[in-house]
Amino acid sequence: MGPRVAFAQVPDQRPLLALLAVLPGVQLDAFRQGLSELGYVERQNIDLVERSDPARPERLPALAEQLAGLKPDIMLVPVSSVALVAKRAAPNTPIVIATMADPVRLGLIADDARPGGNVTGIYVNLDGLPGKQLEIAAEVVPGATKIGFLFNAANPGMNFQRPEVEAAAARLKVKLVRADVGSPEDIDAAFQTFAAERVGIVMVGQDQMLYTQRRRIAALAAAARLPFMDGNRELAEAGGVVSYGVSTRENYHRAAWFVDRILKGTKPGDLPVELPTKLEMVINQKAAKALGIAVPQTLLIRADEVIE
């Protein structure tokens, strides 16, 4: 998919909200719905301008510079790694991160209660969540001695997942077969590794790039007859057996509140970073049955949704 461009003459009296690398879909729809509920109507009392080019992530700094040149009132970004790029391009522009991770270590905020700079937002991770996701992966395929872990090592904002997943694998006494990828082109080789290692199931690490490649991941997993799980429901909808994690739709909906507060005069550094409000489990019975997997009843009764 090529870059999305939305040039427009923006009247001075309307605030301009810039969206960097926020992809179209249910998450963006949830954000727009949140804006609408707060009384914002595009081209009436607010303007939105978007830049994204998921097929060419190397263009992200240039897209950020384009948006910075438009002098937006606020920038909305999806993840911490994109916020780092946005902050370099627009060091004084308020930035809201819809699904942030590890912001203190990355230098984006001072602390959760008082971010202190121009960045705030909502977490996409909770302590212990990656380990719990691995436990669920092991529960889907009882007796699995090897579990694959597809991980984007090029995303500094999601590095926290790796030690938690490794610790969970040690507790469960399963071998973790890690495949680090840095671009979509690496995913094919990763699944070749998983197939060669005969893993029982693949856990897909949470990451923006891997999220955009969910259909490719589903196709590769199906071809290798490998079940996979993830933290985002959209991967379960694409063909994963189960997803368990933060509802990113809820995060994007909540991000509209941050935008509203900033537009009304609150400094982003005075808006405490929030924890996510909803965890959800989605089970794709259709995908499981196609692989001959009987999802344990203990998981089915805990699921928020079962795709038949």
C-alpha cells in the first residue's frame, strides 16, 4: 500500500491533528468515534491530516518531517517507536501515543504520573502479560516441547517482551525457538525455521510491523500447518487460533480524550499516562479445527469471543 496523503488548506481557527503511521481500520475508526463523542466534527471544528507508508517504514522520518512542517496542534502516533521519530521531527508538538510501551526507558516521559514533556498516552502492555500470552500458547497445544516466538528486534519500544517470554518458557520447561525479524521480508525465513524446528505453536510478538503483516503470517502459518497466537484480536480474525491482550480499539477510543484535554489547554506533560482498561481473549475455532486442534474448554469459557 502506498502512502496516504491528505493535503488541505486548513483554516487558522480550526485545530489541526496530525496522524503519523496510524493505519486505517477498526482502531482508527474507534479514535474517530471517540472524537465524535466529544463533539469534534472533521472539517467543521477540527481537521485531520494523515501520513503513513507501511510498505516502506524507512520513509517514516520523512513523513514525520512533512507533518511537522504543517505545524499541527497535536500528533497522534500508534506506538512508542513512532513517537521517537515524531519527537525528533516536532520536539515541541504535543504527542499522544495510543498504544505505548516502555516510554520511560526510551526517554519519552519522565514517569507515568507526571510525563513532564510533550508526550503522553495509554499503555499497551501490563507487567506479566507477555508471559501470560506464552502460557496460553502452551495451553492451546498441551504437551508442546517447543514454542516459536516471532519477534521484531528492530522495534526498541517492544523489547520488554523478550525477557518476560523467555522467563515464562523457562518456568514452563519448554524450548523457546526465537526468530528475530526486522522487516516483512524476514518473515518467510522465520516460518521456515519454525517448521524445521517442529514447534508446536508460534507466538507472534506485539509489534506494529507484524500487525500489518498479519495476513501474510496467517498464510505462512497455514502452509506450514502451524497454529499461532498473538496479543491483538485482528490476528485471531486473520487466522490465529487465539489472541489475548489489550483491546487496542479501546486504547484508540480513549486517545481521543487525551486530544480533547490538550486542545482545551492541558499540557501533555501534566496528563498522567494511563493503563489500558480492557483485556480480551478471542478464539478462532474455525482456524483451530482446520489444524485439528481441540481448544481446551478452560480457554473457551474464558473467551470474550469465539469465531466459529
